[in-house]
Amino acid sequence: MTNKRRYLTVFSAEVLALMGFHTRGRHHHAKPPGNGQ
């Protein structure tokens, strides 16, 4: 179970980083692959 929790933590950190990156430099990518809302 610890492995799953560790994976979730890393995943959350990556998602947050990606979100922050997109919010900060969304002009870097013309079409973000994770924004289809």
C-alpha cells in the first residue's frame, strides 16, 4: 500500500507542476493536451 501512496504523491506533484507550468507559460504550448474543457 505504501507503494501506491508514493505513486499517488508523485503523480499529484507532477500534475501540480504541469498545471503551474501551463498557467505560467501557456504560450509555450499552442495546444495543451490536458485542457479540453
